[in-house]
Amino acid sequence: MDTATRFYSTTEVAKWLGTSVPSIHRAISRLELKPDRGAKGHLQLTEQDAHLLREHLGKAPRIDGFTREELFVLRVLLTRPLGLRSGRVVARHAGISPSTALKVLNNLERRGMVEYRHMVVAEGSVKEIEVWILRVIPHWITDKMALDIRGTIPPVSVQPMRMENRVPRRFKHLFWNVDLAELDTKDYGPAIAVNILEQDDPHALAWAIHNLDPEAFATASLPRRGFTPEMSALAAHIARSKEAECLIL
């Protein structure tokens, strides 16, 4: 999309988002946008209008054999290697309805692209949970396909994933000498990040990446006793990735 241009037609925005012109018109109505009309009566959308439409409709490339909703779900699972617990959680992240998410997950499962897997986690005690996860060896993902999926942007859910401001009880074993009720992520973010990085718990790290600010990892990356160069490098990489994600979204 040419961001140097001041106005965009509905056709241009539809092509950019990978959807149809009628979908753009319906979204304009739902969002109550008031674009100007050009000399020939065509709608003229501003860059702000276009980005509001992207948040509402999402952005997906046109790929034969895949619906937009399937690409939204694949994008979500590709970036969450530990998976998501239910179709409802997948729906929230993918910005689609729970019924649509379940239909998509079942379709993708039949095609061998995702699976519903049992996992053992420590949540106060050891327990077994079930998660939707991208297949470990997804032979169907070519380099081009992976690039297209990563370029997909799901719609912003009306119920976005809430960030937690306390460490969950399932990670109590990592903070055995601390009262979790006192561990506020805003005030103690760097300390939480350091402790989780030192423990090498992938589930706790996945939680921290979602719930801690980039600054927490940036501070955690600073040289400190007992913290290996590899840990510092990982913390710095996470901080940069989260900062870039904030800029993109």
C-alpha cells in the first residue's frame, strides 16, 4: 500500500487487506466512518480509515485453498509454539467468533495442519491439559507459506487478551520464597523476568513474554551476577521483539 498517497479507494484497501470491496463497504458502515467522495462519487479513504478497517477486518494474503479465517488461526498458532487451550481462546486471539474458530480448527486438523494435544504442566500441582497446537513437523509449510502466514494480521478482538498483573499460582514453584500476591508485574517486571529466565521454564517464559513490558526484559538483559551471556542475549532479543510488535500493531 502506498502510504505516500493521501486517499485510498475501497478497491485499493480491499486489495491491501485481502478482502472484497463489499466487505469494505459493510465495515465502513459498521464503524460509522465518514469518508469523503471524489469527483466521480467514489469513496476516498484516509490512511487512518484504512488502519481502522485493518483492525476491524484483519489483513491476509490471498492463498488458494485457505480462507482468511484459517490464515488468522494459523498465524496465531505459528507464533505460540506452546499452543492455546481451547477454541474459545484461539477465537479471542484470532479475532473471530468461537463457532468459526472451532470450525476452522476442525478443518485444519483434518488437513493435518494442527492437532489437539495433551500436555503436562505444573499449575500448583502437576496436571494434564489439552491444547490446540501447530503440528511439530508441518511439512505443508513452505518458506513462502510461512512468510505469508507471518504477514497475516488477525482482526482486533472485541475481547482482547487481558494482560495479567500478578504471577499465576501455577508458577509458584519458580517463586518459592516470595508471596505471589506482592509480585506486581508493573513494579517487579525486571525481577520476574530474571527469575523466569534463570529457571528455564518454557511455559513461564511464554507467560512472561505476553504479560511483561519490553522494559522489563531490557532491564533484565543488563549484566548481573549469575546471569549468563545467553540469558542476557535472550532477554534483549525479547525486548526488541516486543518493542517492534508495539510499533507494528
